[in-house]
Amino acid sequence: MDATILLVDDEPKVIEFMKPFLELEGFTVFSAHTGPQALQLVRDVNPDLVVLDWMLPGMSGLDICRELRKTSHVGIIMVTARSEEADRIVGLEVGADDYLVKPFSLRELAARIRSVLRRLSVPSQETTEGESAVLHRGELTIDEARFRVWKRGQEVVLTPTEFQMLLTLATKPGVVYSRLQLLQSSMGEAYLNYERTIDSHISHLRKKIEDDPASPIYVQTVYGIGYRFGDQT
């Protein structure tokens, strides 16, 4: 898999542990030891995925994740010694795509990287003219091949999970999806135990695409069941 990976950890030995193996796996690998250095490298080299340590001095991995999610769709795997479910949920809610608990094997790391990269590669649906499919829903334009969304011509930056949820709902307006169905479509079966994160992702999504998140016209709640995309948009 031809992809660029950024490793972020303040301990050089950890970088030395991961980098040679990932390079042998065919990845191009860069490394950073601090938050500011990581953010600059993301701007400079535009990696496909960031392997991000939670515990960093000064600027934590969570802070870096939040900052990246303001402008970037880059894949993020959070690496930490924290194994509690609440910690995993926090990492996923701020925009991480996966969560890897130390200690882990290099093969598991490579497998997680490939899994996230596959999940972030949104398949394009080709029209008869050979152009990628674009959904127009109300004032929203959703380009599934380019992983981009616009509202009234202004781009809306979504996390990969938010985008996948929006795409799932907008593809079939009016169809109701349970939380488990949305979780599976956006994050995969490995995350089915994180069902309660769905409401947080939906809340963040509404703040980005709705004029009034408290009275949504796009992502609507069906009480006791789940969510649907408004079929009047």
C-alpha cells in the first residue's frame, strides 16, 4: 500500500521501534516528537495517516487531534497506555479513527493502519459520463469520491467518521438508521461496542451543517430508533 505515515511520539526509541518495520511494509514514514512539529509536518508533507501518541509534553495527542480536525481529513490512530473504555471513547470523539493500546505488535500496528486507510478510501460511483457521483441535498453538496462537503458553496470540514455518517444518511433520505447501523457503516464492526459515541458524532455534525442544530433539517432524530436524513431537503 503506497501511503505516507507520520509517527508522533516524544520517545525516540518508540519511533525507532516502529519506523523501520513500516518502511519495510512499503510505507513512506516521517516522524515528529512534539505537537508543533507534528502540525507543521502535516502541512508540509500531507500524510495519509498519523500515528499519534496520547501522552506528549506540552501539547497532548488529544490537543493535536482536535487541531488537525479543524482543517484536515487525515487518518488518525491514537496510541496510548490508557485502556479504559471511557478513554477510548474520548479519543474517538475528538476525531481519531482508531485507538491502539500499548503494548502492541508491529504487525497489529500495520494491520490497523491498512484498515483505517481502506476505510478512508471512499469508493466513487461512476456515472455513464465517467464522472464521480456527487449528491445534492438542499444546500449541501457531497462529493463522495473527493471526501468533501460544501454548504452554500463554502466547504465544511468533517472528520472521516462524520463524513461517512452524513454520506450514509444522505444517500437514502427518509430511511431510518439505528445507532448500530450508523456505527457499522462509518467505523466498521470493530467499533460496535462504542454505540454511545454516535450521539456525540451526530451533535458535532449538526453544528457544522445545520443552520440551527437544535432544529435540524438534515440529520433528524427518530426517537427510540436512530437517525434519518430529512426527505424534504
